[in-house]
Amino acid sequence: MDTYNPRNGGKSNPGPCRELNLDGLVGPTHNYAGLARGNLASSSNANQVSSPQEAALQGLAKMKALADKGLLQGVLPPQERPHMPTLRRLGFTGTEEKILARVSQESPELLSAVSSASSMWTANAATVSPAADTVDHRVHFTPANLASSFHRSLEASETGRILRSIFTDDAWFAHHPSLPPVSQFGDEGAANHTRLCPSHGKPGVELFVYGQMAFDSRAAMPQRFPARQTLEASRAVARLHGLKPERVVFAQQNPAAIDAGVFHNDVIAVGNENLLFYHELAFLNEEPLLAELREKLGNTPLETLRVASDQVPLEDAVASYLFNSQLLSVDGGMLLVVPGECREVTSVSRYLDEVLAGDNAIRAIETFDLRQSMRNGGGPACLRLRVALDDDAVAAMNQGVLLTDELYERLVAWVQGHYREELLPEDLADPSLLQESRHALDELTGILGLGSIYDFQHEV
């Protein structure tokens, strides 16, 4: 099979294609504010004491373990928080110390929002389509607008800036602005996007999962919690990425699942290569969806691992984040990376044992302690953005974010030197936290070789 090589304008045989897992590094202001409506873990742990240092080290430990297995692992830096430009846009003036004090007194909820470290969940950072799927044979990125919540909507512009600083070569990478930040085009990124394919380097089928049709009031809707992703947003991203209709499937998430706390599809389903691992209540129209996937995959057989409610009740799936796991291609099959909570829920632990004993593509299961992230509603899958790249595209990206033993040791020392061991809600008003965070991020951009990507780095 030949692919178009954008660098020399001709045909060339594609090199090996690998999946880069780009994990979000937890930021210095990691705290439990309970800002995410519909995210039960976030709500139930609101205002508890957090540990930014422990959270960052837990994330790094997972990255290092996967890199040690030969998987391509990268690091996405946290965003600037508290985000002072937002507070100034909202009319707060004076010194930064005075602004923080005033916001803390007048609107502590606003201070929590502009201090949120939620960019750590990079599954929401963007939607990515690999070169094998796009008409111009470049990797396409569209940052999510995250319009469903104020605190996350602040991330979009900086996400785009960071992604462009990592994937800089226009011959290999195409960057689009986020969609208009309105409810009709609510876009939550790769958390509602799954790619199925024979292998990462071959053309695949991109599955976009939405919660509502913004322009069709007759469609089934959740009643308890909001549906964050719209069909209109998913269609727009598919058009921007130049995806052919025969390579795209749109499916509606089951409203009952959203009302049960499945705020993103990656809390109820995950796919890798030709395997779709999902709960029976994940999709509104399951059988037509599977039929369309099989048709569009053509000669590639779709393997399904369907979990029934009598095996794992929906509430257990949500509590454990069974499906918010990483499903990875390794030698000899697939690896399922699950949070430690999966072994604490009886039905889920029993099911995982059945998976290992069964006849399916999953050959190994590894458990990680991500409790700091889990308490805020994000598991292994939330923490990473998947980017399929061939060797030339890997060579064309910023090498400084690729995790090596040396970079891991530097980042561990960096976290230990800059992050607080504990953070209380009232600490967000502390001007020294702002300065600590800026000093840490300024040093981090040097470590990762990203240049000046933060607003404060451009201030005179």
C-alpha cells in the first residue's frame, strides 16, 4: 500500500505507524471544586483536600510504566492557572493580589473555575484524525470548545497553542480552530470519538458519539444531566478533517447512561484497532450502529466485547470507570489499563478476571493508582490524547515532549520541587500559589522545549 508523502510531494511506502499517547500533566492548582455537572465523582468529592504533587506523580508513574513497555508516550503541559486574563476580561482590575482577594470574597465559585486544573484530562483537549483517514494525508487537530461548562471553555485557545507548539510542521500536521463556543456546537473532543481500524497506520472508521441533536427537539434527550456533545459539532469536525462519508459513523449515546453519570462516551465505551469494548447501555441504537460499523470496516472484522448489565451494572461501571481505561496495542494482543477502583468493585473485578480467561484480543490487564484524578472524575482514558503517527511524522514533531527515562526523572524532580503536597479550596486565593504556578510552568516550557506558550510569559 502506498500513501502520499507531503514532504516530497510523491508516493512512498509508509513506515511503521504507532499510537502516541499524549498524557496531560496535572497542574499545580489541582483541586476538588466539583465544577462538572453530571460527573458524579467530581460532585461527591467537592471541597475536599487535594494533593497536586501526588496527582502529578501518579500520572507520571503511569506514563513511565507504559513507555517502559515500548509504547510511544508524550507529555502535554498543564495550562496557566489561576487564569488572570479571564478575571480581567470579567471586569476585575488592580494588582493580581487585589484581584484574587476580591474574587475570593465576591465569587469563590468563579475563582474555583479560573483555577481548575481540568486540562489534565487531555481526552477532552481535541479530536485527532490520523493521516491514513484524511484527504490530504496529514494529521488533523481540532481543539474542543468545551462549551458546556465555563471552567473548561477557558482551555480551548491555549490547547490549540500548545498543540501547534508540539506538532509544528505544516507538511505533516493540520490545525483547526475550535468550533464556535455555543451550545449548538458543543464539542468535547476525543472523549466522544473512537477510531476502529485494521491497524493504526491503515485507513479506519471514525466513530463520533453525540448526546443530543441541537436542531432537532424531537430526539431523545437525558433528563437529569446535560448532554454535552452535539451531532452538529461532530459533523463539523468530520468536515474540517476531510473525512470521507464512507469512513465516518455518527451514533447517539444512550440518554439513560448520561443520566447515570456517563457524561462522556469514554466512560461507557473504548475502542482500539478492530475491538470495541462497551456496555450494553452505551448506545441508543446498538444494533444499527454495529451493522454500520461492520459495513464500513469492510474486510476488517469488527470484534466486540459487550458487557451486559447483569455482568456489570451501569452504576458499577460508572463508579469504577471500567470503560474509562486505556486499550493499547502491545506485542501479542492488547493491554487494558484500568484504575485501581476496578479491583475494589466486586462485579467489575470479577468481570476483568473473566476477560483474561476468555477468548478475546485483551491479553493483559494492568492496574494503576490514579486516585487523585479519579476523585475528580477522570480515569486513565481521560488523561490521554491518542495520536497515530508514522515514523516520519514522529520525527517531524517536537521531540522534547516524548517521555524518556531522563525526561521522567527531570519531571519528577520538577514536580517535587514546585508542587504543594496539599491544597485547600481557600488556598486558591493565595497570591503565592499564582507565583509558584507561573514559576513552575516557566521552567517546564524550557524542559519540554516548547517556547513561550503561556500568556504570562508575554507580559512586560
